[in-house]
Amino acid sequence: MNLPDYKNIPVHEYSNKTIKDTEIAISTEYPVLVILNGQPFLTIACSGNNMEELLTGHLVAEGVIHKTGDITGIEMDSNEMVATITVTPSEPVSRALSQIPSLVTCGKGSKRELPAEDYVYRSLPDVRAEIILDAMNTFLSQSSLHQKTHGVHSSALVDIHGIQEAFFDEIGRHNAIDKVIGYAFNNNIALNDKMILSTGRISSEIIMKSIFARVPVLVSRASPTTYCVDLIKKYNILCICRTRNNSFTIINGENHVLT
């Protein structure tokens, strides 16, 4: 199965105090349910390409199979986005099936139940473009650990006036955002007028975290995926990506970015 690996989407670009219509190419993300020996095994968010290599490599890397003959069949249903794998029964296979993991690029599975309709933002906060740029420029130069190691992601909690309330480094972009959400939760901080800033790519599991935590604004220096964009629009998140010194791309909520 080889599916399209990118898609052009309409967005809005902010630059030089002006917002204009444009189009960008973003990576596709397909949530594929994997059935192993007749049992749901995992959901994997992926590009939809070279699936046989991806699935075989995962089983090898996780110690589920040990030789090429262990796999007796792989079938792909691109309409239902289901991969059916049959392997020779063994103790590692039984152990893997008993755990029933969920796998994406990292984080929890993408085919879990979506948030209820009351998670849709009916009214987004307004944010000035200069505040977004200033907050991100400060944020992206803030991590001394990244400067030393180039091995961490960062996330921050910033209010819509540009005041940073928390900053965390972590080895994974998901964990960094979890820390910000956990900080707000533990300190009873309302998030309806807050932004989460991230150094990482925005895939479906990242935006799901924002939706469940009820964060209305997500800003990143990186790009979203196609499935992520679907969720951004469905739940009406103000999403800014591809931030640079003086420009950024608005995926959704352009009317709430003030110039």
C-alpha cells in the first residue's frame, strides 16, 4: 500500500503585518489499525507508504518475530485503513497480544474515541500577531539544554498577552506538552486564555492533548499533518505553525489573529 505522502491545503500566512491566503504542502498521516492473528494489536499513525517494511520492522524491533518465515501473511485494506498480519504462534506473539499496545509516531493511538462535541471551541481568544512572534522568539532561544545537547524538545505555557507561565524541556515533544498541561492542572490554571508553544511537529496525538486539556491556541515552529488539520478544524483550535522571526502560518482561526 502506497498512499499520497503529502497534501496541499489552503492556509493563511502572516508576514509584514498582513495576513494573506496561500497554500502549503503538509505530510499525510493515516491511522492504521493493525490486526495480529485475528486480534486488534495496535493503531499506528504513519505515512501510508512501505507498510510491509514498517509493520515487519516493528514486529522485529519489538521482539515479536525473529525470522522471515514467522510472518505468513500481510494484507492491507486502504479503504478501512486496516492491516491484517498473520504470524506463526509463539510465546513472544502471545505476550505481545496480551499487552495490546497503541503506537503512533509516539504517544497514544490515533483511532481511540474522539472527544465529545462539547470540546469544540465556540469562541476563541484574540491574539496579536506581534505577541505570538515575540513569545515564540523568546521561547525558541530559551533552552540551554537544547543548546548543549541538541537532543530535547521544549514546550511553554503563555497567556494571550505574552506572559510566559511555565517552560519545560523533555526528550520527546509529547512529554514536553504533557508537562505544561500537568503544571497548569496542578496549579489550577485556567487554560481558556492560554497558548501552548512547542518546538515539535504537530501530529494528531499532539492536537488531541490540546483538545482534551481545553487549550484554545497551539503554536509551533514545525508543521502539522493532514489528520491533525482535520482535528484542528473539527474542534476549532487556533493553530499557528511554521513560525519564523517575522512570519507564521495560520492553519485555523485566522480571524482571531490581530494585526
